[in-house]
Amino acid sequence: MKPGSLRLRLIAGGIVAILIALSIAGLGLTVLFQRHVTRTLTGDLEVHLKQLIAGIDVGPQGELVVTRPPADPRFADPLSGLYWQVEGASGQLLRSRSLWDMTLKLPADALSPGDTHIHELWGPAHSRLLVAERSIVLSGGGQNPSARIAVAVDLGRVAAATVAFGKDLAIALGVLGLVLAIATSIQVGLGLRPLDSLRRGIAEIRAGRRSDLPAAVPAEVQPLVEEVNALLEAQAGEIERSRGRAADLAHGLKTPLAALASDVARLRESGQDAVASDIEAIGEAMSRHVDRELALARVRGRVRLRPDVFTAPAPLARALVATLSRTPAAQHLSFDIDIADAALAPFDRTDLAEVLGNLLENAVRHARTRVRISGGGDHTAIHVEDDGEGIAESELPRVLERGVRLDERGGAGLGLSIVQDVLAAYNWRLTLTRSPLGGVKATIAPEGV
């Protein structure tokens, strides 16, 4: 994925959202777990507090006596983390063995009889304690002494349980995050699949394999497809109108050019050969320009409108050779055609004739005794070679420039330019190399082959 791709942005945004959501969920679950454990400990403290109250009595002298301490053995284990303490109104202090020689420093709050207060305070060994306390009034021995009773537990257990829970939760959330990230990637891929289909459809339109985008797309993409198809339809109409205007213009020029040819003949008959030659050269140049525009008018838009057209190059090459053989420039030449009759090239017949005709005219113009046409097929190059003097390697690129001629044998330098224009419409290309016959080897082939 490219750094600026929509897929990467969506996946990255989804992963960031997942991380934020999981972080908030992890923090919230940890807090909820801590509160749950604290509530559980509070309930346990209230149970211990009731047990302690049930075991307190008044002695003969009115002193407080713990006859039945709570049953949890941790109260008898020094600094075990579970403590109880009883304070009498007269200053008497009773405490569990677990407190050893320490005292719980309870806050100075007013307790109503029967009310239970919950506090957090510092205890033995700088531990943080959760304390439940209650004020009671006892009866016995003719006295009604009051007492402040407290039970405490070390909150270190809560912290340890919270840390352990956080570690387990982090692993679980990490696995969940990985699964969600994979699901997000799959979801983004499925969501962007229609765009990939559009991209392939546009590529096929550009390659000439179809004329519009498929209409069976999701509703969210439907307006885009309709707009693109409308644009393609409008473009096709404009191309058709342009082809018509170009054809009309070119055909309109044909008559004046034919008149010029007649004038040239009359000038030659009157002995004005120099003027006739100048006018003839200008006429030929104009004719080549007209031919080029006619060729472009034919080919422009044809590939997109008719993507399934194929032409057999072998019989076409034979027909072109039969025509050229009757011209004075080709009467002394031999033509070798080495193309299978079953071979097909993805061209309209007229366009392929334009290409091969120009290449054969160039080969005939420069050949000494022989011209060879070979290759052919759906994705196979077609070669046109001659045994002429050839062209220097350094000059070959210049030959493909529009209007450039390296000899003085006639022509306007537009033949190969027309060939390149027609080939470009079919996504083919023209290359010139040195032929084994000695002259130039012109090769037409699909792009990338």
C-alpha cells in the first residue's frame, strides 16, 4: 500500500480507533474490578464486625471483654493484614493479636449507635487499610458502657489482585485488538472492492476492451458510475463529431489538390518543369497531411467502440504487395511474406492497412532487390525489412520524429508519424532497428512485448 492510499488511511484510522476503544475499555474494566473487590472486602469486614460485636460482653467491673473473637485465623497472625480493635468510652483498648503492639488511628467522626462507617487509613508497616467501624452501647453489670469497634483489612490485596487482573486483561485485549485489526483490514478491503472494480473497468476502457463501466455496483458508487458513463458517452459523441469534421475538411481539400495535380501536368506540358516540381512537392506534402488526418479521424475512438475487432495480416499483406508491385518503384523487387494465414492482429482492417502500407512504401523506397514481411499473431510483432543502405544507429530515433526525412526520395516525412498515431490508439508501438538484410527493420508490437 502506498503512503497516501485510501486503504492505508482507513486501516490506520480503524486501528487507532480500536486502540483508543480498547484502552478506555481496559481502564474502565480495571476500575470496575477494583471497585468490585473493594465492595467484596467491605462485605467481609461487615461480617467480621458483626461476629466481633456478638462476642463482646461487660465484665464484673464494667470492663469490656471479648469472649468470642472472630473465627478467621488471620486475626491471630501478627501483621497478617486483617485486624480488629475495640475502644471503650473509659479509654480501655482491646485489639487483635495481628495488630501486635500497634493501634488503629481511627478518624474523629461522630458515630450514631448502630451506624457503620467505612474509611481508608494508614496502618501497620505503612500499609493502606480499609476500615469498617461501628459504635455500640452494651448492657451488663448494672452499667451501659459504650464502645467503638473497628475491623480493618490491608488494601494491598486489592492492589495485587488489580495488577494481576490488569495483566490478564491486557493479554486478552491484545488478542482482541489483533482480531479486530484483521477484521478491519478485511472490512476495508471488501468496502473498497467496488473502487477496484471501477479502476479495472476504466483500465479496460482505456485499453479499448469495453466502452463503459458496469452498472451493477453498490448504491454508494452508482452516482459515480453514472457520471463517468455519461462523460464517456459525451466524449464518444464529441469524438464522432470531430471525426466527421476532420473527414469533411480532408475530403474538402481533396478536390483542390486534384486540381493542383492537373495544373502541374499542364505546367509540365508547357515546359515549366521547375515550377511544376515545386507545386507537386507542395501538393504531395498537403496530401500526406490530409491522409494523416483522415487516418486519425478513422482510428480515433474506434478501438474503444469496437474492442473485439481482429484482422488477418497475411492476406492483407499479400493484397498490399500486389498493389505495390505494379508501381514503377517496386517492379524490380521481390517480396517475401512469412505470416501464418491463421494469425490475427487486434486491428481494424483499414487501420492495419494504413500501418503496413506506410511501412511497405518506405521499404520499397529504400530497398535494392528485396522486402520481407514476417511475424504476425494476436500478441506477436510484425516486421517489415528491406535490403537497402539502411540508416545509422544514431539517426534511427530522428526518423520517428514527425516531418523528418533523412533522404530526398520524396514524401513529407509523415508516413511513420501516421503509423505511430494509429498504433498508439491500439496500445502498440513502432521500433526501428538494423535488419539482417542490410537495411531497416520496422517492428510493430504491443506495448510491453
